[in-house]
Amino acid sequence: MAENKKPESKKVEGRKPDRKSTERKTPARRNPRPTSKLKVIPLGGLHEVGKNITAFEYEDEILIVDCGVAFPEDDMLGIDLVIPDFSYLVKNKDKILGVVITHGHEDHIGSLPYFLKEINVPIYGTKLTIGLIETKLKEHNILSSVERHNVNAGETIKLGKNFKVEFIRSTHSIADSVALAITTPVGVVVHTGDFKIDFTPIQGNMIDLQRFAELGKKGVLLLMCESTNVERPGYTMSERSVGGIIDKIFDDSSDQRIMVATFSSNIDRIQQIVNSAVSHKRKVAFIGRSMTNVVKTASELGYLDIPKNTLIDVQETRNCADGELVIITTGSQGETMAALSRIALGEHRQIEVKPTDKIVISASPIPGNEKSIYKVINELIKKGADVIYDGLMDVHVSGHARQEEIKIMHSLTKPKYLMPIHGEYKMLRYHKNLACELGMDKNNVFVMANGDVLELTKNSAKHNVNAVPSGQIFVDGLGVGDVGNIVLRDRRHLSQDGLMIVVVAMDKYSGEILSGPDIISRGFVYVRESEELMEDARAVVNEALDKCERKNINEWAYIKTLIKDTLRDYLWQKTKRSPMILPIVMDIE
């Protein structure tokens, strides 16, 4: 391994990188307070799957690894994306040297545009990862202002005074994935990124187990190892095993149109589908924005090989016989706006389901997405399609290590301390148990939460709980952070029991009721079928207004509160439902 080989940065656009050194120069600071401790600060990715981001802080320098998004849960109504809380990093932005990315999945790169708009620092990653990031930065119109560095697996970069980062070849469900060996003044931290040990990878490059062993011999202070599949025994199957299954499906579907839904970032899977299409003399069309973007980037960078006479535009599919076409689409998780969901609901402009179609969902449901994907499957089957999914055939393999692979990583690196990462709380706890079974002292395994800080010296480790701000920021349309928990609570309330608006007009001076109360219901009851309830509700409001008039009360706030409380009690008594009640009192001169 070339210990100090510099990253290839001459092709980078935007701000010109320093061609003589990869060290980012930071301005001199007055009276820095050396801590002589390395702080490992997870700001996302713990107690959850997604939103991965970790800061490494030593004295007056901060290195960031990954910057991902999470996707909204069912009760996050109207939310498009969830990103980490960057407030600690914004507060310390003058310390930040750059962001190092392990691979190009959304849960590791998706937050970068939002982060870079607040803190513009260099980005370091492998060629495909940088290519996918550039596509994302173009969409946000910030590509030209961001410095990017291509770094090959096996190369080491130096950042600031205190950090050297070695990129170690890995295998995952996206090409060009790497693990990181971060050399600091207190020792070496190995960050596995997302990985599995695939002995027959599609790209032909195995994970560099020898390098992990070499690091283990020299001494690893901290291992940060992913935990996604830690509960599953054995080994994760090779990606190549899916290719044989896909080929058999093609063999058995000679007269059928084939559609395959998979993750747009799973380039190896896409390549295997294309290979089967070529060998069976089928044309290939891609649909879905993320799919077409990734395919374009991966093809341009040489990670996808699609013969020119094989690829066609979606508009041309209507000219192809069913047995001569395969459509590769997004929507393997049942996402509402993804292409497969719109096809299933008959809402796609170019593609309609035929009873003769064979549709393959080459992915497993991410926890929480089961309802959505099974709804799509049911709709497709109702339309007569033959649907194959992971429960019926082995049309998907995970990109994450199972127990035996995680054990190998532990055995090779021999860490002094362990911090399980990338997983829900139960996964992190299970990882701790597994490590203890391998002989690690339980006091040297730290199950942390976002916002905790692990302070490391050469000979000690200390876990500080809730040491820095962390959490989730909601992205809703163009708004970032303007929707908080209170707004979400209101949206949930509206979605559960609906809304009632009570409108009253009062004389500004006398307090006399001039008109109303008028009651408008949305999502609570159908007014035409509930006239008696609505009349009784008006009577309840009138009674509350009469009470105010008898007591000579004409303060808006009091009147609104009384209307709300009185009407809520009545509606709950009659319907056992509690709609949001919005009183509007208008002053008329």
C-alpha cells in the first residue's frame, strides 16, 4: 500500500485544490486549547438505519465521515427527507477540514447539498462516489463552488496536522465502496463503512482483508463496525449468485415483457440484469429519475457496460415485442412517487401493466417499508402480472455483513475499543454481545447514541452522553428545518380526526354577536350526513358565547379558549373523536 500517495485531484472542478499537498491549510487560531483527546462524535446513524454522519475532533481540527439522509417514517406527514442536525458543526465550522465519504448511497451522501450550503469544505471520495455526489450538487446548483477530490482505494490523504485517512478497498451493494483507516495522534481508528465479504464480486475486486490484518498487527485503537445484519447468522451471499436466478427468469419468460425493480444505486445488480438482457437479445429501457441519473453517471465513468444497440428510450418501448424488452425501474421499496408505484396504480404516462408481464422486485423491504411494497405487489397481481419477489425466489442479496463476516473483521483488526455503528439500538446491543463472545471486555465496547461523545487517548476511553446537539431536521419541499415537531403533531392531529373551524362575528365595542357561529368541517364528518350533530355543535358554541355575554367578557383569547374547550368536550362525548378546533372571532365596527 502506498502510504502517502496523494489523491488524484487534477480533474476536480470548482475551487482549485492545492496541487503540492493534500493537506488543507486552515488559518492560524489564537490560543487553541489542546485537549490531547480524540473526540468521536456521531451525529446520525445510531439507533436508526440512515442519516449516517460522524465527526472526529482533535484539538482545533474536525474531520467528518459521511453525510447522509434518512427517509421519512409513516407519521412524518408531508416530509420529503430527514437530515442530521448540523448545529454543532456550524458552530465549529472554522475547524472543519473536509468530508470523507465511504460510498455513494443516499444514507451516506444525501445530506451533502444541505450541509455544503452552510459549510463549504472539500469532499473526498472514490471516483464513482464523487460522480454521484456531483449529480446531486448539480441539482442544487452548487457544483461549481464545491471542491472535490477523487481518491483511489489504497491511497492515503493527509488532512490538517492531525489526520491521515487511508482508503481501503471494500465490497458492498454499490461499486467503489471503501473502509477508512484514520490515523490520529492517539491511534488508528478503522471505520468499516457499509461492507460485506464477497469473494466473487461483480467488479472483480475483493475486499482488502490483508490490509485490515496489517492494521490489526500494528494496533487498532478503535473499530467502528457496521451492525445492520449483525442479528443474522452465517455469511451474506455473493452478489454474483443473483445473476444466475435472473438468468433463469429470463429463460422462463421468452414471450413475456420483463420489468425489474431494484435500487438505482445497485450498479452490480443492474449490470447483471443488462447482461441477461444482452444474452437473451432483449432491449433495455430505464425509468425513474434516480435510476436514469445513476445509470448515466456509472456508464460515463466506466462502471456500467451497456451496448449501444441494447439501450433504448422509454418512448421506444411501445415499438418492442414483449419478448424483446426488459424495463429496469425504481420503486423497489414501494415509494409513492417512484415509477413502479405509478405503474401499479395505472398513473404512469408511458408504461401500463399487461396481464402477460413478468415483474421482478429485486430488493428486500427496508424495515418500515413492508406495507408500501406489499401494496404495490398486490396492485400488480390484481392487474394480472406475474410478480416475483424475495419471498418467492432469491432475487436479492444484502450488501451488509452477517455475523461471521463481522467476526472476521474483529479478528483481523483486533481493536482495543469497539463502537458499533449503522443500526437500530437492538442491532448495536447485539453487536456488543457478539464482540464480548469474541473475548472483548464489555467495558471496552461503547453502545452510543447520536450526540454522545467518545473521548479517546492512547490508553483510555470515556463515553459522554448527550454531549453535543443532535437530532433530525425535516426537509419539506424547499423548506429546510421550518417544519418541527409541533407542526408534525398538528399534521398528525389533522390526519387522524380532521378539522372544525368555528367563525363568529362580534361588534367591536359592545361585544354583541352579529353573525354565526358558522361551523366548517374538513375530514371530521360529512356535513350532509351529520346535520343533527352540526346543529347541536352550533348550540354548544352559542351557549358558550351566551355565557361570555352574561359575564361581559369580550376578550378574544378567553372566548376562543372557551369555544374550543366546550366544543371539544361535546364532540368527544358524542363521537369519541377529537378534531382540531380552530375558532375565528372577527371584530366588526
